[in-house]
Amino acid sequence: MPRYAAERVLLAPLGDVWSFVAQPYHLSDWWPGITGVEPDRRGLAPGARWKVQGPAYLRKPETPALLLVREVEPLQRFVFELPRSRTLVEVELRATDADRTQVVVAVSGRFLFGPRSSLAKDAVARLYDLVQTAADLS
């Protein structure tokens, strides 16, 4: 199976980054093509099943797709699957300093419409833009 990964150091402490990515409703902010999320009552927990909107090229836009949460290691890693698009995503976090966090996003699967090599890069870039709590803004 093809696997594509991207990584970057975010200008935020590990706890802040985890709080952001562990919140189901933020997924649409940083995952390319997802425009809405309706998590089940478990939230980010193994076995959770979320309804997601987008990407529209896989089905009618009004039809929600399913996201399955596969694995969760708080403050370190989580894995989710988008079965309809045959995509498996692994997000790993590691503190590199008190106010810096390395994020690695890996995407793999048998894709319906060719390789999705830019998904990991786009997700990491969006996380970088969104999670900058330790950045010096002066």
C-alpha cells in the first residue's frame, strides 16, 4: 500500500497541540476535504464512529461518510480510517522542547482516484498555521 508522510515542528507545547487535534470538531479545520464532523458520544476513542462531510468527489455532497477511530495514545498518537476513500491516517506527536511539538502525519491506503500524496503535506501545513500558541507575535 502506498504511504505518504509529512512532518513539521509546530510552535506550540505538546498539550496545546493534542488538545486541538483531539477535539473532533477541529478535524474539518485541518484535514483536507473534510467540511464537517459529527462525532459519536465517545469522541476521540478507539472504536468511535464519526459522520464526516466531504470530500464531495467521492459521493453526493449531502451524504455523510464514515470515519472510524482506530487507535488513540493520548498526547502521542491517533489513527483514523476513512473507509469510503480507502484512506488510513496516522498522526504522531512528540515534544521537541517545552513549547515545540513535532507532528508527523502519514497517509496510506488503496486510493480510489490515484495517490493522495499531498494530503499529509496539506494537513501538516494547516496544523502549523492553526496551532501557534508559542509563536512570538511581536
